[in-house]
Amino acid sequence: MMREVVVVKDVYKSYPKYKRFHPGTVLGQAHWFFATLYRSKKEGIVEALKGVSFTVRNGEIFAIIGPNGAGKTTLIKCIGAVLLPDRGYIEVDGIDVVREPLKAKKKINIIGAGYWAGFDWSLTLEENLELYAVLYGYSPKEARKRIREILDILKLRDKAKENPTKLSSGEKQRLSLARGFIADVPVYLIDEPTIGLDPVGAREVRDYIKRELKRRGITIIFTTHFMHEAEQLADRIAILKEGKIIALGNPEELKTKFDVGKLVEFKAYNIYEDIIKRIKALEITYLDVFYRNYGAEAIIKILTKKPEETLDNVIDILLNSKSTILSVDIRDPSLEDIYRAIIGGKVE
Amino acid sequence: MVKLSEYELKRGGLKFVLLIAIETLKAELTKQFFLMANFIISLVDLIIGTLAYFYLAIFIGEAMNRYITAYGMSYAEYLLIGILGNIIGGFFIHSLYEAISIGYWSSETDLYITSPIGLKGMLLGYVLLGLFWRCITIFVLVVSALMIGVPLHYQNLLQVLEVLLVGLLPFIGLGLISASTFTLINSKSGSPISWLIEILQRIFSGYYFPIQLLPPYIRLISLGLPHTYFFEALRLSVAKGYWIHQTPHLLYPLIIQSIILIPTGIILFKYSIIKAERTGDLSRWT
């Protein structure tokens, strides 16, 4: 049986919510005074995590998926010892994260996207990575050797003397990964690895995670908004909604866990709001509409336990409304379809 | 491949924090000199500002001399000591807040928070950066004063050193309190403590002119400021060679203020760090 490397048990976390400061006029030097005044006023409490529990096995890739505000980043921060949970127990490679955060951080590497990554735009890639390597215990000389290895792996060697501003989005994200690769630690926490990337860049990053990190036997926990990404990368997936894990398992288990019936899909022209309202009134589990070609063409996805009956009823509605049906399909729903239904609150 | 575990035992404690601080400082200086034109413009501004101050001091010196005869120095020197004292005292009051603020707004706190070393190395690095810039300012001031021909007393260095050792203690406490406001009251756009002290000390501490010029009831505010005693002790040590222990009217208030401000500062700063760990207030990663 594989060893459990990450243990998260009954973790709760809430934040104070501060009054936001929106200056209507330019306040100049007085800005700090009003900003402080507003920021020190609590408006309430946000319950980000409400009793989250799971374990991750050695070498496993574990995805946390959920909509904005589900608590994904808070959870990653708590596991990474960046944020103290209100209560609960978190263990990484046998170390209690709450009691010994600095010791735990020697086992963890947090990789994130966007500005928070803390890269300095006036330093070169090498200089940025060198500073980070020193934080993980390498001497500057050792760091330079290690950085050359990593930049080779991530195909960034020819950009080593350039500033991060010169990189494409995909290269910047690879730079984030490069920083992560420097520290040789057993657990990687990756926050939204492909956010802001074009499809090609996103695929490159996913390939690197799957190929390089999996090969090295590293345990990975990553967050994402995209079910297809979770399905492609992860051994197991946890769906997080409003601070609670509402489903956990491998992709196949998740598909069978939710009895949502079949997916009936229509492509049609001239789909207006009143048509959608009439379809929603039918006995269905969930409905999603995607418009294409400036709204002229619509794809209607319907999850239903009575596919034939739904098919007949929807065809009647569309024909009576003088819509043009381009195609019709009945099939098993993908995990993405099920996920959308869960997040939409239509599946328990 | 180099394993982290090989270095865990060798590296740790103060030596490692110092190494991180030096790396942070190195990276920061590389950044600062990245835009060399900015640096040169700032330097020119500093030199011109300094020269303007000194010429102004020489110009109004005649009128001011009768108020400062007790110190046995020219008004230009009186002003220079005030400015130097303010730079050194300001370093202790503002540098920790500045260090947190630079790290936070550049998102670099996230880099350090997620690493095993934590924030210590970063804070020390930025404090050293503050020290570096203040040393440059002090150098420009002194060289400018010498070039203009401001007469300087520099024979009582030991006495000055004693004043600095004792007189700066309350400033350390104020610095800790100022830095704690960053997370305690979320004053991320500027420290209210620094602002308040800066405002008060300009008028009430004897920075630019002796406090005897102020109406007696306003001088009560001066008595509450460590700057008042510090500047006075500094001037007396420079010009007259007084040791601070020979001037108990200056020594005792500074010691009492230190006893109050340093423990208060330590408690508030520790609490601000605990609060930041709970709320994530030092992180811009959302």
C-alpha cells in the first residue's frame, strides 16, 4: 500500500471581510489615511473552508477543482503553511504543518501563476532563479549549476540572460515551473497551472507536469477551473464547492457517482430566451447553452434521465418556434458536463 | 542532482539569514541600478537640495545665532546635525515598515513566505538597502558641508557614539510599532505612526530650530518626543564633548521612553506577524 504523503483532516478556515475603499476623488497623500480607516473596518466573516478532509498518496497527482471562491487557493495556502487554518490537522511527509511550518516548507514547493509569483522584471531569469535557489539552501555557485540544468529541462536556456518581460505567457508559466523545479522536494502544490495561457501554452505546461514531475515520483496537488485539465492530469479529483469537498475519486468513479442520466445535445439556429425558458420547464436535470457565430448558432446541452422523452419534447418546442435544427445527439455525459451540473447546483 | 537535504544540516540560523539578506540586497541593488538614469537624477536632486539648505542656513544664520549661542556652533552646523540625526533616527523608525511595504507591493513577500527561510532574510535585506541609501545621503550631506566651508566639530566621536547607542533605543521601539501597523490596522499605503512622528518632530523636536522659540505650552509636546532629547544630546556631544551620562535631563527621558516603547513594539510586532499568518495579510497571492 502506498504511503500517504499529505493528510488533511477536518480543516476550517475563515477570513475577516474588510470594507473596501473606493476613493471617488484623488486624495493624494491622504489616501493612506482613508484606506487604513476603511480597511480596519470588518464587514463580516468569509468561511473559506468548512471541514475539508482528504489524503494524497506518494507520487499521486491530485486535482482540486471548483469555481471561483470555492476555497481552492485557501486550501493550497493552508497545506503550504502560508496560512494557518482555524482548526484541523494538516500533515506533509510526516510533518505537522501547523506546528512546524518552516520544517514543512522544506518538503513543499508552491508554484503559482500571475503576478504573485514574485519575479522581478528588472532581473534576468538566471538572477531571479538564483535568489530563489538560495532561499532553498543552495549556495550561489550550486544554484547556478542547478539553474542551468532546470532551464535545459524547460527549454528556457537561451532566455537565461533575458528579463521575464521578454517571455511569452507560456514561457512565463514555464519559468514559474522552473522555479518550482529548483527545490528538490517531495510535494508540489501548483495553483492553477494553466491560467491565462493559450491552448498551445496550456498543453505544453500540462505535458511538463505529466512528463517531468510524474517521472520524478513527486506528489502533486494542483487546483484548476477546468475539468478537462483535471481529467487529463490527475489520478484523483476533489470537487470543492463553497468550502466543502462534495465529490472525491478518480475520473471513472466520479462519473458513476452521480446519476445524471444521458446528455442530449442540439445544434440549432434561432434560439431565443423564451425557447430556453420552455426547455427548462421540462423534466430535466441540467441545461447549458453556448452561443456561436455572434449568437446565430446555439449548442444546447441537456442532462436528463428520460433522454427519448426529452428529445421529442425539445424537437417539438424548436419546430414550433421556427428554429432550425442542425444536429441532435444522445450520449453519456463527460465529466465536464457532470461538473457543470454539480457547480450549477442541479446535481446533489 | 543536488539534494536539499544535504544542505539542511549545514545551513540554518543567523548565518543563513544573513546569506539570504545579502542575496536580497544584491538583487535589490541590481534592480535599483537597472535604471541608472533614475539613480543619477535622484542623486542630483539630493545634492541640489542639500546645497539649498546650507546656503539658506548661512543666509539666515546671523539671525539664528543668538538662539544657539549655548551650543557653540554655527546655524549651518546646528542644522546639519539635526538633519543627520533625523536620517539616522528615521532609519530606525521607518526602515522595517519600508522593508515590509517594498516586499508586499512587489509581491516578493510571497516568494519568501513560501520558502523554508520565511521573511527574516527578506526583511533584513531591505533594511540593509534602507541603510545603504541613507549612508549615501549622509555622505552627500557631509561632503557638501565641507565643500561649502561649514565649520564642523568632529573631535568628539566617542561621545557621539554613546549618544547614538542610548539615544536611538526609543526609535527602535517606534520602528517596531510603526511596522506592526502594516497588518494590525492594515495600513498598507503608509504608516500612520511614521506620518505622525514625522509631522511632530519637524516642528516640536528642535530639528530645524531650538524649541525655546516655541510658546511654553506647545513645548509640552516636545517633551513627549524622543527626538527632542536625542537632537539636543547629539549637538551637545558634537560641539561641547558632553557624554550623555553627564546630562541626566536628556538621559533619563530617553531611558524611560525606551523601557515603554521597546517592549510595546516587540509585543505589537509579534502579534502583527501572528495576525498575518492567520489572515494572509502579507501575501498578495489570491
